[in-house]
Amino acid sequence: MDDCKKQGVEVAAPSVNDSEMDFSVDSQGRIRFGLQAISGMGEAASAVIIAEREKNGPYKDIFDFLKRVDMHAVNKKNMEVLVKAGAFDGIGTMHRAQYLHKDNELETTPTYLDQLVRWAIRRQDGASSNQLDIFSMSAELAEEEHPPIPAEEPWSNIERCKYEKEVISTYLSGHPLDDFKYEMRLMTNIGVIQLNNLEALAGHEVKFGGLVSGCKRLVSRKGEQFGSMVIDDYSGSYELRLFGDDYLPFKSFFTDDTFMFCRAKVNSRKYKDKNGNERTYTNLKVLSMFYLGGVLDKFSSHLNFKVKLEDIDEDFCKNIEKLAKKHKGSIPLRATIIDNAQGLTLTMNTNNLRVKVRDIIPLLEQVKGVYDIQPVIRS
């Protein structure tokens, strides 16, 4: 996956209509995830799906799939992991969240997928039952309508990515941090993968952020509290461990599915081991932690954007003012006006227009003429 990313080769999600048993190249030159590579699928279920598709053509939608595929060979667990991996995306109009919809929060309440599987099994068993033929029930079962499709909001980017990681061990349709792309681009100075080689960062202050998982809050035999967490970002992952007084101020951040931002210093000192050999001890000293979603507004003194003089007119000014008033905050908006004809640059402070940085940046990017949007970060 890393090599594909580096070489610009797209890896497409698994698909009941396009995937083979293992990884393959599809008609668009992408590497297509294999059905057997989905955790919880297995060779037998994958083979049944592919064989039916090759014999009778692509599946039109989920109901066509359930009518054609032997539901004794492809079980409910197989169906669930196919949904989570996105293997039914692109056939029919249903989205992933609808399959796992429940009418209430009770643990025993069936999902819509449970209902669909039962419906499919009734149809298939009825069609092959001699007893049902005697009582003329096969035709009725064949005509039984599928359960009505539930209304359900699509999964958020975070939910979709979480389920993908669960069943295919990676993110394909996005990354949980995509919702924090501005924070990650503007506030961090390293990827967490670099923390696995602290010696190379000795003496530097580092800023990093990511999604927290695998959290453990523990107490040592001596009664000292300590904790560990795994931080994931676009570069990879790093396990952070804190002990005693280094841990206590930040223990609330040791919570799964938290998005955090951290400032730390990489300290290094020389010492001699018991044999008198000189060694170097390097460690990460956490200075502060914050929730990732709030750091842009917390650390920005201004939000600056550039615009060429010829792109400024009355509509432009009204549009900027309207956006700023709709997304009021505490950070002053500042414009740098570029006059290429005269070779002049003029920075204009608008202290009466204060904004929420993370809310307004994506909107400013859509304004014609605006470019190089940068918060001025306080140290």
C-alpha cells in the first residue's frame, strides 16, 4: 500500500462486481482489492460470488445479488464485512449505513442486513423445497417483496474509515484525518512515523497530531499511574507511553477515537553503562496536548489571504464580509493585496472582521481570486 501511494498507483476498494479472489488490475489500471483479502470472507464465499458473476454477469443491486448467490455458502458475517469494506458500493443506490440500520438501539434488534439475509434464505429454501411445491407456496415466496429500504444518514468519514480499517486493515476511501487536513498541514512539523527514530530528532521541538487508539490506563506495582496510546496520521503510527507526573496532566487524552495535537521536546543526554561505555539516552518530553479540532483558533494570531488587485470589486468585498460575519470568531482576518502592474504589496488588517479559522478556510478557498490562505501561528 505504501509503495502504491509513493508511485501514484491507485488502490481501489473491493467490489462484488470487479474484484477477483486476490489483488488484480482492473479495467482502469487500478489495483483492485481482492475479495479474499477482506477479513472474515475466506476462499469459499469469495469463489461463490465470483463464479456466479462470471456465469451470469454483473450484479445489478443488492437484491439481485441476494437472489443469485447461494446464501448458505455466503453467510451473514460475510455479508457484513463486504458492506464495511465497500464491496457493494456502486451497485444499486444504497449506501453502507443503510445496511446496518436498526430500528432501535436494543442489542437484539436485527439490522436491515439481517432482514435481507433472512428474506434471501426464505426465497432460496422455498424455491428448492418439494414440500412447498406441493402446497404451491414457492411462487408466493418468489414474489415476496424485500424488506423496505430504511432511511439512514450516510456514515461520516470517520465511521467509514473505522470500518474499513477493521476489515481490510487500511483506509481506502479516505482517512479519518481528512476532516482535519488544515490542522495537520498548518500546525504539525513532523509525521508520527518519524518519532520511531527519536535520535534523529534530538534537540528539536516537534509538533504532531493524529487519531488516538489502543489506549491503556494502568497502575504499576508501585502504585504509579501510566498510560499508552497509538497515534495514527498519514505517515504511519507511533506508540506513546507516559509515566507518573508526565502522564497525569494528559491522561484525559488517553481515550480511543480522540483526535489530538501534541507539542513535545526530544531530549538527549549522555551516560555511561555499567561497563563504562558511553551511551546516549533519548526521550520524548510532552509539553502540551490539545484536541486537534481547536488548535487553529487557539494558536492563530491572524488569518491571512492574498488577492490580486484586479480581482477586487464590490461583489468580492461583500462576499468576504458576508462569510466573515457568518463565521464569527476571535481571529482577525487580514488581506494581502498584490498589484503586479505597480509591483506593490499592501497588507490590510480588518480588525472588525474576526473569524473561526477552521470553519472559514474551506469557504475562502472557493472565493474567486483568493489564494495562499495562511494562519499566522503564535509560538
